[in-house]
Amino acid sequence: MGEEPVGTACRAHKGYLLLLASDAADNTIRRALHFCQAGNTISLKLPLTKAELGSGVGRSSCAMLAITDVGFAAAVAEKLAQADPEAYG
């Protein structure tokens, strides 16, 4: 979670899925997409605010996070696609 750890994970090719909050700042989104490009990581914008995403991971706020377990990343992507095929399919 957070910009530095996410960037490090993605650049090291250990981040398999980068999740962005729906209200992440434009600069945050730009940096996240740069991390994804550098590490060949998939990014998805969630229908959750920073507060909602943070609450889900035990923080007050979270704009971006990287999933570093390939199986968990695949399961999250699959659940998102099932919930909203138009946005994530």
C-alpha cells in the first residue's frame, strides 16, 4: 500500500495487480500507470473511494495498492469482472 511500496513492487515485477481508488488524484493515477508500465503490471480503477479502500485494508485512506500474490491477484480480477463485466471484462 502506498506509492513507494507499490512502485518498488511493480518495478521489481512482483506486483501482479495494481488497484486504484476511484477518487485518486490525477498525479497519483499518472504515477501508478508509470509503475505498471515499468513492471508490466495490470491496473484497475475500483468503484471505491480512498476511504473505502483504506477501510478494507485496515487504514484510514489508501489511493493505490499492489497485490503481490499471483493467485490472489487473479481471484480479485475475476471477482471484479463477475461483478461488473462492462468495466472489468
